[in-house]
Amino acid sequence: MSTNSKENKQSRFTTGKKIIMSILTIALFAGVITYAVYEGTKKNVTFSEGGEQTEYRTHADTVGELLNEQGIAVGEHDDLSPGKDAELGDGTSIEWKKARQLTISLDGEESKVWSTKEDVDALLAEAGIKLGEHDAITPARGSKLGDTDTVNIEKAYEVAMIDGGQESKVWTTSTTVADFLSKQGIKLGENDRVEQGMDEIVKPESSVKVVRVEKVTDVVEESTDFTVQTKKDNSLLKGKEKVVQNGEAGKVERTYEVIKEDGKEVKRKLQNEKVVKKPVDKVVAVGTKASAPAIAVASKPSGKATASKPAEKNVASKPAGKVVQASASRNEAPSGGKEFYVSATAYTASCNGCSGITATGINLKANPGAKVIAVDPSVIPLGSKVWVEGYGTAIAGDTGGAIKGNKIDVFVPTKDQAYSFGRKKVKIKILN
């Protein structure tokens, strides 16, 4: 091959190489320009999830296209802002909150909810739950949910609280009496008691009663009665009496244990007794000197009041017999007759409104030494001769409104003697 031929061939190769390089250069430039143009038309988008931000450049026209482009799956209950159909523009910010399942327990009844809320109040609003002033909720209102997956709600109800007799209405969410008292700050003393069982369920409109029990010591000084002693005196006529020594009441100090419930005394128990002053006996001299012969009193219709007080009803006229002035023995019962015990008191003709004339017509003012007793005629017949223990033999010659059944009223001359006689149980005998 000639030299010229080789040169021509080399020249053509060089020229072709230059052409190819030029084409490649043009293509590469065009590609760079195209890429630059493509990238330059992308939108800048900020995507936030759980507090973390990611920057995206995209040609997507909507939020949904971007999510598909990036392979992001948004759940049914998630919160996406703006929504999937929103158009994207340069500088758009997208916020994604993932929903989680929570349990809301309302008075023990549970329900499941999906929510993206982060605090209790927002969750309640979303669930349409309204709380009363006294309702209880855990976690507390105004707090963050955090990692909590259960919200407990207890609706409050009204209960009557009776403490020491004082009643008040309170709101509670407690379930047992013990829990209720604890939440109300009620403290029980050693002797206090609760009317309901501590494990009993507290229901709406029910009541819880606390009885405050107090044990106290009460020391009181009380008087004691004196006794009456009698002694025979032969200088006095039979039927006459004379006070030799006046009686004086004694004093005794008694210590009681007193139990009070809600401030009111319910029980009193004697613990100790101490004599402060001994009583002084009353001494009465009883005459034993024989009296003058008995005076006969003519019988007449009664139709008058008893000696002690106005008669309750008229008594038919009946011979009164003789007025008994004295008896052979006060304490030794005569033989024979019906014997039994009665409750005895004493009366006198010297009272206001008293006529002194008995139901059988005996004039007691004219016969102050007469032995007469007032009786219930259905028990002791009027006009009967009756022996009375400690009084002697007397005539059942009077009646009285308060003398019913096994009761008698013995006549004595003076009020002092009537007071001294008091009330006692005595043996009697109906002699005829």
C-alpha cells in the first residue's frame, strides 16, 4: 500500500472519531440539560410523622400520589393533613399522625376506640363523653395520655352521709362503705360504729350512718331516805305519837359509767358507791297508856265526803258501830279471820276541803284517836273490824278514790303522822 493511501485512511479515521466525540458531547449535554430541567421542575415537600420530618422532591400532583410514590401506607383512622386528594405545591407541608387503639372504661363497661389524640380532654371530646363535676377519671383531666392505653371513668352519684346525727348529702364514686368513708375522710373512734357493713356496696340514693359512741364517767351525789323507828311510851295515850328525833336524809356519792350515742345517753351503769353522810333515823314515841272508854257514835247515812277528800260516790247508810279508839296489840295478830297483805298509806282529817266525816258517817275531827281505815269495799266490806299490823284493830269505815284493790288508808290525827307513815306493805286480818 502506498504512503498516500495510508495517510488518507488515517485522516478519515481521525475525522470520524472527532465526529463521534462531537455527537457524544452533544448528547451528554442534552441529557444534562434535560435532567437539570427535570429536577428543576420537582416540588419540595416536607413530610412530618411522629415529630420527625423528611424532605421530598417530587413531580406528584397530589398528596396521595406522593404517598404511593414513597410507599407510605396511611391507616383508616390516621390523621393526615392535608388529605390525600389535596394538590401538592412547592413548599407543601404534610403532617401524618398514626392512630392507636384505646380502651375507655365507663363504670366498668369497656369500649374500644381508635384515636390520634394525645391528651385526655381531647379524647373525651372526640368520644362525646361529658363528665360531671364530681366524676372521677384516670388519667386525670388535662393530662397527657402518654403510653396509657386505658382510660377509666367513674360517674359520681349522691349519697346521704349521717355522722354523729348530722346528715349531709355528698357525691361519691366509691364502691364499698369502707372506700366511701376513706374518701370522705371519716375517721372512726375506738367505740364508734357504722350501721352498714364495711364491705357493703354503696348505691345511689342510699345512706351511710356513723354512730359516735362515747363512754364517760358521771359522779353524782344523791340523797338517801332515813328510816322511822318507833318506841313505846307509857306516858302517852294509846294511839298518840310523838316525834322524839327528826330524821335527816343521808348522802351517797355514786359513780356511773355512761354510754352516749350521738351525744344522747343510752345506758348508765353503777360503778362505785360511797357514803358521804349517813342518814339520821327518825324516832317516834308511841303511846301505850290506856285511853278513856270508847265513845259510841250513832249511825247515819253517809252521803258525805270521806275524811281525806271529797267522796267519789255516796255510800249507803250502814250502822257504824263503835268508834275503835285503841287496840289490844299493834303487832300481834288476833286469832281467826281472813289474813292477807296490802299496801298501806295514811291520811288525816285536817286537809283543805275535808269534811272530817267518813263514808259511814264517823266524825274523825270529833274523834281524833279513832282507829279507822279507808278501804275498797269490793275487797274489805265497809263496817268490818280489821286488824292492821303496826296500827291495831280498826273499823273499815271510809273509802277513797285512790283506794282500789289491796290498798288501805289508815287514819292518823295529824299531817306529820301521815307523812311519817309513808307507804308500806302490811299484814291485815278481817275479823268479822
